[in-house]
Amino acid sequence: MADLKSFIAKVADGQPLDRIEARSAFGVMMSGDATPSQIGGFLMALRVRVESVDEIYGAVSVMREKMLPVKAPADAVDIVGTGGDASGTYNVSTAAAFIT
């Protein structure tokens, strides 16, 4: 498995990762082989430089590989929002989850 440090250095130098490199970098993070500091440094370097299509593709492909499908009833309703809109309003979706 690749080391995240080499990918951090490349992105911090302003160079884009190709799909294979991006997949490898996100694979290291998703497998637990990177420290929180390395993950933060890598993601900040990507954000400062702006993510490329290949980098997003690599991230998505790893996440899809690692995801666990949810088996929900056909009539299930998704009621949970992301919250955190800083508008000072109450997010009722969280409270609604407790109503049966």
C-alpha cells in the first residue's frame, strides 16, 4: 500500500493526482493506514489547490467500494438533514427520528 506522505507532497506542490494515484491515496485513508494529521493535511492541500475530476473520481470509487448497502423497507422515508446551516433555526428532522 502506498504512503499518504508522497501524495500530500505532490498535491502541496500544486500537482494533480491521476485517477490511480487518487484512488490509492483515498484507499490509504479509508483503510485506516493514515493518521488524522495526514488526512487533514491531504484534504486541505486538495482544497487549497481545488480538486480535479480525476481526484474526485478516485475518492468516489474507493468510497463506493467500501460502502455498506442499506437494506431499508420500500416505504421508508429519509427524514434526516445535514443541519449546521447557521441560520439559528431548529432542525426538527433529528427530533422526528424519535417519533414512532
